[in-house]
Amino acid sequence: MSMPPKIYTLKDKNYPGLLKEIYDPPEKLYVEGNLSPEEKYPLAVVGTRRPSEYGKRVATELVKNLARLGLTIISGLALGIDGLAHEAALKVGGRTIAVLGSGIDIIYPASHKKLAEDIIKSGGVIVSEYPPGTSPSKLTFPARNRIIAGLSLGTLVIEAPERSGAMITARFALEQGRDVFAVPGSISNLNSAGCNKLIKMGAKPVTRSEDVLESLGIDI
């Protein structure tokens, strides 16, 4: 981060409208890049930090298709599905937003520093509710997940164990009255246990990008 972050408060006209609607929106957002009050078709894409080859392939293909069609891809810059989602959006010239569980001057994991730089260079956004200098912790990541869901019309889960950050994000999305999508997977793969459970609970199964568009009523 080369310049001081922009700071958006709940009273600012540029504060994201969807995020204002949730139960406990952040009082402040620290932002690098240009965050719009009305993003075009924002979709959260989350999943395990240790995806299978199937998960990697599906995440890349789905996100490329969705970003190419103009959806804004929102994720948490984590290892695994999160990072793949940001990268896939960038590869097709799409817009992507990374929500951090740390101050925006502390990129975690450090291996994603270049990815964060690429997001900013592409016209995307790095955002956090935590002031610069805040280190990530076991408490900041779950709180961060409510923002990922809150910025989005819906959350797409691609491979997630039953106990995982991605499932926490999906739960926030449900509580916020947003759509939840899940990619089905093998019943013998623990990485798919969370997704398969979400589908049994009523999440929309996704096997192609059109499933997301149709559910959100996006006609492109």
C-alpha cells in the first residue's frame, strides 16, 4: 500500500449499499482502489484453502465465465479457492474485490502480495474494516466473512469442509437474506461435504455459470 487508505463511514454516500443492509455493517471501511456504492452484480466466491484438482478446475472455469459476463467477484484473498477466484477474474479482465481479515497494509498470506497488487492495478479493490497495522487473527477472519457476504448479492461455495470459513460465509449470507450457491461434489470427498450439506439445506446447486445468472435474475 503506497498511499493512505480511503476511509468510508456508514454515512458516506460511497459506502456500499448492500453492506449497509446487513445486521452489523462495519462503522468504517479502509479501502485501496475505487469501491462503488452499487457494484455491478457482485458475487462472493469462497471455498477451502486446500482444493482438489476438481475444485481448482471448477473454480477457474466458473469464475472466468462469470467475470467475463460482468459480475464483480468478491473473495477473501486466502489460499486456495479465494485466490483462484481473484486470479480467474483478473485473467479475463474482470473486476474483483478482496476483503481482508487484517489491515490493508498487511497482506495475508504474504505469498498473495503480488495478487493484491494485481487486483489494484486492474481497477479492483482491497478493503478491510480494520485500521492499518492490524494483524490477522482467529477472530478477524470470521468477522471478515460477514463483509464478503454482505457486499454480495449471493455467495458461491466451491469445495468446503463442513467446518470451514467458507461455510461461515454461507451462513452469514443466509442470515442476510442473500442467495447461496454450492458446487456439488463427491460424497466421499470431505472437501465437498459442506457444499453437499448446503444443497440439502436448499442452496442452489451450480454446475454451470448460467445457474448463478438465472437465480439472480441477471439477463446478459
